[in-house]
Amino acid sequence: MISLSDGTRRLSFDIEGYEYPDEDWLMVRVTFEAEGRTKTYSDPCIEDFDLERIVMELDQVYDGREDRADIYMDEPYFYISCRRNKRSYDLTLSFDVWDGAVRIRTISVTENMDRRRLGEIIDGFEDLADIYTGEEAHDQYDKIRTV
């Protein structure tokens, strides 16, 4: 699980698994905590290869090759932004909450962090990419579904 906090709000991101067998869409679970309340949302809004793309683009900011990364998914529900400042990074996770075809609201949390913390976040996305990309991931899904 990957979590960001701005001091008063927390947004946590995790993958529940594949939406359907032999497909690329992953069920994203987003948990938002604010003002003593917690709300969890799930949506198949990213594809498995998006996890590798997230790692690649965040790595470019981490390594200093880029000053920013704005990562949009095919489905417009999930967005990641990373900005390199002089001595820190601002990482934003945003998730659109929908009711059918109507967007109700966007939840977004930005955490200002040092390079070590950004590396931890990238490692978290890399761990998810290792789990959910390639044939092995689909084989694991098939085993889980047949139990």
C-alpha cells in the first residue's frame, strides 16, 4: 500500500487484483481519511503496464533527469504528479469519484517529501508492478479465482 499525507488528510492507494481474468485492468482501492472520517473507493482505473510507467516516470524525477512528471491513466480517474523543488519533492495522488457517468468529486493529497521518502514511494509502485505485470501475474489471478 502506498500512502500520502499532507498532515491533516491521508490518501492510500493499493491494488485489489485484476478486474477480470486475462485482462489488463486492475482494481484500484483508494482510502481517504480526513476530519476523523474514512471512505474507501474501488475502481478498475489503471492497466497493469501503467504501474511500470509510473515507476519509470517517477524515477526520472528522482534521478534528476526531469523536474516534474504528470502521469495520467487511460481512464481519467487516477492521476499522479511529482515536482522536484530545490531540496524536496511534492508528490500528489488524485482520484476522481464517480457515480455512473457523473464525476462527484476529486480527492487529492500532496505530500512534500525528501528524496529518501520519494524513493520509498517508487519502491512501493515497483513492488506492485512486480506483482501485477507479466504472465506470472495472470497465472496467480487464475489460481486465486479457482480456489
